Amino acid sequence: MSKLNPVLTLSLAALIFGCSKTDARRSDSPTGGTLIIAIPGDPIDLFPAFAGDQSGAAVRDLLFDRLALIGPDLGTFGDTGFTPQLAKSWTWSPDSMSIAFSIDPKARWHDGKSVTAADVKYSFRAFTDPKAASPVAPLLTNIDSVSVRDASTAVFFFKKRMPEQFYDVAYQLYIVPEHVYGKVPFDSLRTSDVTRTPVGSGRFRFVKWTPDVQMELIADTANYRGRPNLDHLFLTPPDPLTGATQILTGQADFMQAFPIDHISELDSSKVARGMAAPVSQYAFLGMNPYVAKSRREPHPIFGDVRVRRALSMAVDRTGMLQNVFGGLGKIGHGPFPMGQTASDSTIRLPSYDTAAAAAMLDSSGWKRGRDGMRSKNGRPLRFAMLVPFRSVPRMKYASLLQEQFHRIGALATIEQVDTKTYLERSIPRDDRAGDFDTVLNAFGPDPSVSGVKQNWATAGIGGPAGQNFMLYSNKTVDAAIDSAVASFDPVKAKAYARRAFQQIADDVPAIWLYDVIYVAGVNRRLVVPPLRMDGWAINLADWSIPVDKRIGRDSIGLAPPAKR
Amino acid sequence: MRRAFVARLWQSLIVVAVVTAISFLLIHAAPGDPFSYENSRISIAQRDQLRAEAGYDKPLPEQFVRYTWRLLHGRFGYSFPHHAYVSELLAATIPRTLALAGISLLLSFLLGMAVGVLQAARRDGWFDRISSSVLLVFYSLPDFWAALMAALVFAQWWHLLPASGMTDPMHDYMPFWRALGDRLSHFVLPCATLTLLTVAGIARYQRTAMLEVLPLDYVRVARAKGVPEKSIVWRHALRTALAPMITLLGVLFPALLGGSVFVEKVFQWPGMGLLAVSGIESRDYDVVTATVIVGSLMVIAGNLIADLLHAALDPRVRA
């Protein structure tokens, strides 16, 4: 190899600058205090290979560590921005086909045993064995194998040299202890009691879980990354309105997603305040390219790109954003949330122009009748919008869209359904499209371009990693995304991604509405650094409560419960 | 009497079997299943794999036969969303629901009967009129709305009582007396809501029963003998007027169980009602069917006990 490849260059830079940040997170904040967190529901899974729901992911981030932590800018290229967690350092092989991770010798599991390279190898097996059926497995297919060089060095071997191979290991894989979980067959992990009492290496330790009531975590005071500032965490799963009441009355201290229609109560509260809680999600109105539950027959309305474009031009996206979110909203820029590596706010989207929208519908044969509504060959321009009624913003958007579609002669009805029905109908099955005309959906892709590939490339239709629920397919897009994923030049990668995004925007499979935002309800006595987009709980060990603001529950410390 | 009791038991078994079949079919007919949860990282192929592992890809009649077979062997199944056996979940939640419903029932009867007796004793007086109007208001309130209002006023506005849960998260760390106070304070709102919603019906029943008894000859004789009015009402008339209330107990207990589903949801009381609601939301097949079966068993048991008590009190029924 005559010249150093970009990945190696980036990794060297990370070794020099990134690895020196090990102690940077340790703060001078006062230790002590108890936090009651209102989570959106009981965690569905506590084993990191399965945890993907909001509550499960938060608990996973508190109890378990990765080998390295992605930077706050969510850069996925090489190892730039990554900081050490369980791996104290890492070394690329000269051909970049393997990376050796040296485990921090101070790292201990919560039961006191050392974290070893064998645990890393076991974790890879637990995440990728087909019997375990981890949703992460399809994202680790470029990793060929993991070997144990010595007790503290695990080596990852890759099938292909790719710009995101470090990210694949460091972001997707959480390290779990073999001596705890290894006794359970992979196909029993999901139902095993062992996974209900997790043992990790994170800065908080698991104490107790009473389903539907609460989960208790405690500071791991001897943690290799430093003691967390807080002593105790209690996670309770109230429904949103009860959670809001608890926040406003001081019974709970933190709620990531405060009900959007009650945010004004936070402004006037002396107990709690609102705080931006960024998430990596974007919401859109997807238009089914096929007749509902079919994959053979194009949709009589949305099979025509002119109609999709006209509907997109008929809606005032900025006005709706203001209406629903006030000053808090962030407009959607395309099939991605802003804040990710490939995000691009310059994608050209159909502009708001109702006259042009009406003209486009006229030219595509949808003519207005006496009642002002349009039809073509006797078929009215009428369709349904599938909406989960639990989502307040999406319900509000549905009403606003309905009104604006009506103005150009399209009759949209709103189908409000519960979450399970929504999921069942919005996700395609086997050779059938989803059971809807249009759907108000939200995607939360991984930070890499691969996330876009899963959602919008043809490869995402069916298959083990398939999440292309809108069944969108365009060969130009596929090629551009593949090029973006494979490019070692960040500038070129972004240009390829942009080409893909623009093509998707031009095909108008959806109307891009807004980037999902959460406003967290936070007790005023808490000092909380900016929340990370990849998980609000990731830096929770750095939150603190000033001594002069502490209340009764902050004094329970680390002592065991009272004996009665 | 014994023959009638055995016949009632057989009827009850048939009712349970029918209820099981209906609840099994209804929850399976609803869109979605335990594995269609909102985790966009789970691919379609993996969801199907999980469904197959749980046997949800089999034809519905086969699933029903398997479920019934398991049930006959005393196994209620497994809850995938809770990662626990349903029998464990029921063992944890039934006592909480029984405590809430039981204490509410007791308070409702004590309060309702007292009000009913006083209303009858002072028929058409100011107490009768005012209390009837007030109770009518409570009676006509939807249970979920009443629970929400109670939470809003006493928890959010006035900060007098906790908004939800059975105990404070810090309960285990409190000294004995504070822990007891904490448990009682969490009991107040859900229990008061259930009690107030039920008390009107009981008072009405008791009033009517008393009004039927008070004109009877033996009451007149007691009055003629100069027995004090208090003693006539509370000792002589009330004893006779209690019999219809026993029947009401059998009817009200199931109604209270139904009402506690809403109240448990609003106050996040972790009982069987909340378990059933979360089971329906997450399409937790085994949990939903099991809670319906247990609920129907409780209803049947309530009615049977009421019948037996009625028979014990009234010789005409025994004959």
C-alpha cells in the first residue's frame, strides 16, 4: 500500500485525539440525588441485542457499554469522533480489513468480574446468530468474524473494506457478559429470566424491576468511566397525561416526550421546565404506490407522479408546522432527519403553489365537478389517511392536510386507529403492499447512509433488513445510495447521498412534513447537559442536582431499602 | 339446595368455556399481534420468525386447541411483552385489584346503606332531597371522567394526593409509618372514585328496601310499644331490609371489577385491570384471554356467594 487510505488516516487521528478523551467526561458536579423518570412504557426487552423500543433503549444505554461511543455529531465515517468506552484503544490492520480493540483493564461487569475479549466475541455471536433473531444482525453482515488475540484484545475481521466498518462495530454492538448470558441458548434469550435482571458494565447498575410499576437503578460507584453524579434512578411507566401531571407536581423529575399539547403548562410551571430533546426521526405523508394489500396493481391515484406532486404542492408545510408546533417545529427536508452525516437542507421539494397544483391535477385528467371535487373517468379523487390516534402531532397534521387537500378538490378521509392496528396496516406483508392509501408515518433511521438504504432503496423491500415499508423503488436511487455507502471520500459520499435524496424528492413518494421533536419535561432542580440525538439517556451519568436544590428523596443515597 | 348448587357450578363452567372461546377469538381477530410492536429496527422477516416461534403462524383453530389444552393443564401461557408467565402476572396483580375493589365495595356498602336508611327514615325531608340529587350526580358520571377529574383537582391543582401508582417510587426506603402513610395516600383517590360512583346505587336500593319494610305491621307494633324510633329503624327495619342488599352484592362486585379497569388505568394502579388494558393495547393474547377468564370466574364466584348468603338468610330460598 503506497499511500495511507482515508480510514487509516482518520483512525490515526482518532487514536491521537479521540482516545485522550477518556477522562474528559468526568465532571466536578456534586454527587448524590435521586431521579424519577417517567418513561413511555415498560421496556419490551432488556437484552441489548433485542432492545429497540424507546424505554428498552434508554435502559440499555444506562446499563451497557459499546466499545466506542459515536460523537455527538453522529459522524459514521471511519472512527472520526468516536471516543473510547469499553475499548481503551483500537488499532487498524494495514489493509483495514481488521480492527483490534484493547479492552480497558479497569472495566468490570456489575458483578465484579473483568470484561474480557471473550465477552466481545460472545456479544458478536449473540447479536448475529440467526436463532437469536436480533434486529441488529442484518446491520453486521460486513463483519466476517471476531477472534480473541489475548484476554484483553478482540479482533474484528471484515469481509469488505468499507467507510462505515468501524461504525458497524462500535455503534451497533453492545458488549454483554458471556458468563451471565452464555448459559442460555440463543433461541431462549428472549424469554429467559436472565435477561430480565441485566448485568452490564455501564455507569448505572440494575437493582429491581416490577413490571408496570417501576425499575430501580443505582450508581456504579466503582465504574471504570467514573462514578455517575446521581445516586439513584427510578423509571416509572405512567401514561402520557399522568406522566405530565407527575412532572408538573414534582412527583417525577424527567419525561423525554412531554405531551405536545400541554407544553404551555411547562412554561408557567415553577416546578418543571421544557427542554429540547432531539431525536433522529422525520415524519411524512406516504402515498401507497399500489392498491392497498396488493403488489400487482398500481394505485389508481398515487400511481401517477403528477398527482403525488400536485398534492405535495397543495400543502403549506411551513404553515402547518407553525400551527402544530408553534416556534418549536423543524421542517422536513426530505427522506432523512437533519443532524445526520448525509442530511442536506438544500434538497428541492415541490413548492407550495395551490394554483399550480390545481393545474397539474387538471392536466392529469382529474377535473372538478359541480361540487368542486375532482374525479377522473367516474372515479372521485378520494382517499384515506391512516393515522395512529395516540400521536397528537400526526392527528393535528391529518386535519390540516384534509382541509388543504379539500381546497384543490381532493377528498381525504382520516382513519384513526390504535398503534397495533396502525402497525399491522402500514407494514407490507409477503407480496402485499400496506393496507392504506396514504399513511402519516415517521421513520427513525440509523445515522449512517445505510439507514436511508434500509428505508428507501429497493434492497429494503423484504429481505432480512427490509424496512422499505413504502415499497419505493428507483434504480438511480439504489445506485447513488450504494455509491454513497461505499465511498471513502466524505465529500463524494455526501454528493452521492444528495443525488439519491433529490431523486426520491422528485419522485414524490411522500410529502415531507417535519423532523420529529420532543420537548422534555425537566424538574427545575436538575442540571442537564444538552440531550444527545442518539439517546437521551447516554449522558445521564453527567446529570446532577446542586446541593442547595435537593429535596427529601435526594437523601436516600446508596443505602439499601429500609428493613420492615 | 345442593342439587341447585351443583347445577349452578355446571352452568358456570359452560359460561367460562364460552367466555374463553369468545375472548380468544376476539383478541386474535384484532389487527396486529404481540410482535408487531413499534420497533422500526425489526425487519418484516424477523417479525415473521418470531411469530412462527410463538406458533402465531398456525391456523386459528389449531392455536385455540393448543391454548385450551394448555389451559386444562393449568397453564395460562406466556406474555411476550412482559417477558413473564401469565400466572406470575396474575398472582401479582389480582391481590391489588381485589384490595382496591374489595375496600371500595365495603366503603360503598357502609356509606350507601347508611345514606339509604337515613333517606327512608326522613322521607321527602331536606336530607332525602339533597342527598338524592348529589348521589344522582355521582351516579351519572362516567367512571373514567370522574377519575380524571379527581386526579386533576386533588393531584395536579391542589397537590394534596399522589396522581398515580400504588406507592411512591421511594416507598421501600421510607420508615414504617411514612411508608404506611404513603400507601394509604395512594389508595385515597382510586378508592374514593370507585366508592362514590357505586354508593348512589346502593343508597337507592337501601332506601327502597327500607320504604317497603317501614310500613309493615311488626314495625307498627314496635312503634305502638314505644320502642325508640332509632332502634326501630336501625335494628328492626334494617335487619329485614338487608336481604335484597345481599343480592346487590353479587351484582355490584362484577360491576366494580369492570369499573376498576378504568380507574386502574387513570391512576396507573398496577392491578388486573391495568394488565388487561396493556394486554389489549399490545395484543398480548395470553394475558387478555387469562384476565377475561379470571374476571368471569370472579363474577361467577361473586354471584354464587351472594346466592348462598341469600339462601342462608332467607328460609324461603332454601326450600
